[in-house]
Amino acid sequence: MKKLIALFSLLIAVGTYQTKAQCDTIANYCHKNNFTVDYVSDGQNYRALLFGDQEAEFETTFFGGVTYRVGACTGFSQGNLIFTVKDLNNNTLFDSMEQQNASYWDFSVENTVTLKISAKLDALEAPSGCATILIGFKQ
């Protein structure tokens, strides 16, 4: 029984490591392809492993007077991750599907505001994947 538990624990650890490594690789790809020299990353990666029609939601604060870029990736091609940006009253500010599945959005806010970023997989492109959202600000 102890050997079975140890084997099961090892399999979970290996799977977790592989998933983290995959998400790291996707985050690096996303950064390279969505952030030009004009934008500096905020240093955080918002990630979630999604299956089927699952949706991840991230909440973050954007400071007034700053121009931001929100980049979204899952995998190694652009446009596989559908993302929306909403205010706390659930008003949609940006929907990537309405913009030909754009992989990033540039915007600025006048006043400091907390926004929700939701991400889900394009069901036609991938049944599962690591959703990665990156946020940068213009220098």
C-alpha cells in the first residue's frame, strides 16, 4: 500500500512539473510575441490550466494615467485564447472575439481601477491548455 501511495504521489509530482514547465514556455512565447520594447512586463504571469469550456478569471488593479497592454496566449500560435476585460460592474471593455481574436489589447485608464480579465480556450483550436495572461505598461 505504501508503495502504491508513493508511486501515485510521484506521478502527480511529475505531471505538475510538466504542466508548470509547459506554462513557463508558453509565458515566454507570449511575452516575446506580444510585448515590444515599448512595453515592460508588470512581472506577473496570470496562468490557469483549462480543460474544455472552463474559464479562468483574474482580477488586477490598473493605475490612472498609464498605458497598458494585456497579452493572451495558450500554445504557440496567436489567437487560441479568448479573453475579455470587464469592470467590476461586469461591463465589457474589451472582447478579443469582437477583434478577430486579437492576442493583445492596448488601453489606458484615467483613474485607478480594478478590472477582471477572463480567459477561455478557443474550442475549435484546443481541448485543453495553459491560459497565460501577461500585463505590461508603456515606458
